[in-house]
Amino acid sequence: MKPVRLSASAVKDISAIGNDIAADKPKAAAGFVDHLIQRCHSLANAPEEYGLKPSYGPGVRGVTVPPCIVLYRIRERGILTLGVRHGARKPVAFK
């Protein structure tokens, strides 16, 4: 099992999502943020299970956590989460 590392960008995205939700529903925000983080770490169990998302860049895979998508790359030493995006937004490629 490869370790999962959250990039600074992914942490920033998760925090922003939590803040957006907290504006209306503070309790729901904390629960959703916890769920996102748990989902990121669960990628270690089967990182290749989720499909490639070429519109986000080469080698980028994604797992849906409605309404978001967790984007990551499988690396030799582990799994790197690149970011978390709202699924309805236009994809922006990672380098």
C-alpha cells in the first residue's frame, strides 16, 4: 500500500470548500471536510481503481466525492493528491 500525501494545493482547496459550506451550515462543513480527507487517504487501498482524467493533465486520476472530484497522481513512492475541484467547473490542467 502506497502512502497518500495531500499537496498544499489540495489542502487549500479542501479548506476553501469547508469555508464555503460553513457560511450556511457550519456543522455540515466540518463533516464534509472530514469525509474529503478520509476519502483522499482511502486512495491508498486501490489507487488504480479510478479512471484517468486527461482534461486535468497527464497521469491525473480522479475520484468523485459529490459534488467534488479529488484529483491525484500515482507516483513511484506514493499517491499525491493534486487538488479538489467542484465537478461542475471547467477542468484546469495540473502540470
